[in-house]
Amino acid sequence: MLDGRTTLDLVIGFLGLLMILAALWSVLSKRLLSSVLLSGAVSLLASLVFLALGAPDVAMTEAAIGSALTTMVFLYSLSRMKVEQDAHEDGGAS
Amino acid sequence: MMKKVLLLAAIALLAFALWPFVRDVGLAEPGELATAYLERGPAELGTANVVTSIVVSYRGFDTLGEVTVLFTATAGVGGLLARRKSGHGRKKAAERGATDASEILKTASRLLSPLLVLFGVYIFLHGHLTPGGGFQGGVIIATAVLIGLLADPEAGLAHGVMHLVEGLSGFAYVALGAVGLWFTGVQAGFLDPRFLPLGELGRLASAGAIPIIYSLVGLKVGAELTGILDAMKEDAE
Amino acid sequence: MSDVNIVTLIGVALLLVGFYGALSRPNVIKMIVGFAIADTGVNMIIVAVGYLPGRTAPILDSAADAANAARTMVDPIPQALVLTAIVIGLAVTALMLSFAVRMRRSGGGMAIDSYGEQKW
């Protein structure tokens, strides 16, 4: 039978495995969009690990910032870069 | 090829340098400083959340520095992405083929945003009692603004109000810290919240000035993160 | 395995993956994603240093009173430091991204290699 601590270690290990896989996929992915979204997933899983470590304050901050605001900031700048690219292509054509 | 070898060597070196952290040192007791904070924090400052007592008061000067870093980074983002005067290369959202948000999305965001702001205020007012505080509450307020921006990108933010909130809360934060310096007597320090009565542990109006200071931090963080989002958002004009 | 702290192991792995991404990817956005992942890893290492097995969050309630707080709670100092570090991390990421947008606006490509000749 597993005691509480071993169970917690197993849960953290499983979350950590998911995080490392998501991080590797995010870094190696060819598509920028999936890269950005997977790095948000890493942050979301990290907030679960923080909760398991007895740090609810940190978990709240990480969940709100890491997965919501950081992802949005990335997406905004991706879309801005696309706008700039279109502008340059238009300028070159005319 | 050479680059790859160098890269792997750098990663291996970093892994070697970080190895001492990975070894479990098997601590059973918190350090002396942590023990002192845990034992004296609730009694001295009347906070149920020890992390809050450290962030706002014991290490309050650090927090002031970090808020300053946040302000500097926000100013940097705003300066780098300053709107261009002429509309060179800039098209309206509709011309780029962007579709308008649906009526359901707009209505839901109008309904949700005020509730989220209220939730953020709740979080930072109860920072000394429950998990959460100024930073989390500020982030939730910024998320509320973000939902509004996502549903209606053309809507302009009230920049004047935002700058006013940011400046006034920053000023009041430093001013309250200085009040703590003057009013608490012999062992006073900067950001000492004990110039207000400590009250009963667990009440909303307790812990001296900590709820007020944390609320100011929350307003400032919320205004600054909203500023970052507004600057990063592709401008509509 | 018992002499390995599993959380710091995860944190170090994230830090290394993030650094690998920041150093090896040619795309500017990918480099910034790498830095964001490394940031999460560092925060995780710091919180794990303050974690003591079997203890609760440093918040007093009816179940955990002030008298035996030091015997039942985890170290609150790393948590207080990480709390602000996460917010700063977002601001720094936004600053890096706005540099990237600015570089792109001045006519460069998405790849970092295309900036090798520019001196500014």
C-alpha cells in the first residue's frame, strides 16, 4: 500500500514527465503556434506542482500569469509580426 | 557541426553545475530565519498568510524594488512599441479580413469583466488571510481587461485613468511606507504596517496597514500589466 | 533514487530544455519561448528548495495555529521570492517580445541569423 508521501511523489513525477515532454515538444516543434501554446501548458502543469508543494500563492500567480497572460502576449506579438510582414510585402510590390 | 558540439558541451556543463540542487539534502527543519518568520509573523503583524507578511512587510523593500522593475519593463514595452503617427503599412482590422466577434462573445465578456475585476479586488483585499494578494489580484484584473480587449479589439482603453491609478497607487505605496517609518516608535522601519491597529487575527480589518498596502500593489500591478497588454495588442487605427 | 529530489530534477530538466531552445533555435520567437520555459524551471527549483516533505502551506487557519507553525509548515521565504519573480518574468518576456517585434518592423527576418550584419 502506498503512503501519502509516495503518492504525492508519484503525482509530481507524472506531472513533471508531462512538463518535460511538453517543453521538449515546444522547443523542437516546427510551428510557432504550437510552440507558444505548449509553453503555456508547461506553466499550467507547473502551477499544479506548486500546489502540491504547499505553495498556493505561487500556484495562483503561475496559473494566471504563465498560462493566460504570457500566452496572450506571445500571440499578440505573433500577430503583430504577421502584420509587419504583410506591410513589407505590400511595400515591395507597389 | 562545431556549433552543435559547443552547444551540447554548454548544456552538459550547466547540468553538472546544477547537480548539487538535484541531490536530496533531506532537510527536516526550516532554517532559523524561516522559523522566526513563521513563529513571529502572525503575532507581530496579525497576518494569517505568512507569505504576505514577508512580501509586504519583512521584505517590503524588495517588493518595492520589484514593482519598480515591473514599471521599468512596462515603460520599455510602451516605448519600443510606440504607435506610429502615420498609417504607413497599417490596415484596419476589417481590411485584413478579420471578422468581428460574435454577439454572444461580446455580451458574455461585458458580463464577465466586471465580475472578474470584483474577484481580483476580493483576492487582494484578503491577501493577509487567504492565498493570494496584490500580485495575483492585479493579474486577475489584467485578465478581465484582456477578455474585454479580445471580444472588442477596437475599443480604446481609458489611458488617462490607467496612468492616474498607476501613479497614485505607486505614490501612496511609498508614502505609507514612510508613514510606517515615522509613526511606530523606536523599532520602526520602512513599510512597517503597525501604525494601524493590528486587530484580531483572521478578521478582514486586521494586520495593520497590510491590506491597504497590498491593495495598492494590486492596483499598480493591474494597471501595469494592462498597459503591457494594450501596448502589445496590434493597434487598430 | 531516494537521494534525488524529484522536483528539483524536473526544474533542472526544464531549465536545460529551455536553455537548449534559447541557444539552438534560429527563430527569435522560439528563443523567447525557450527563455520562458527556463524561467519556469528556475522558479520550480527555488520553491522546491523551501519544500519540506509532509508539511502544509504557510497559512494559518483553524487546523494550523501559530503555536506550532514552525513544526508543521513549509519555508515561506522562497515562495515570497518566487511570487514576485513570476510577475517580473512576464514583464521581461513582454520586453523581449517587443524587441523582436521592433526588429521585425525595421525590416529583418524571423531568424536571428539575418541580423548578423547589423550594427546598432
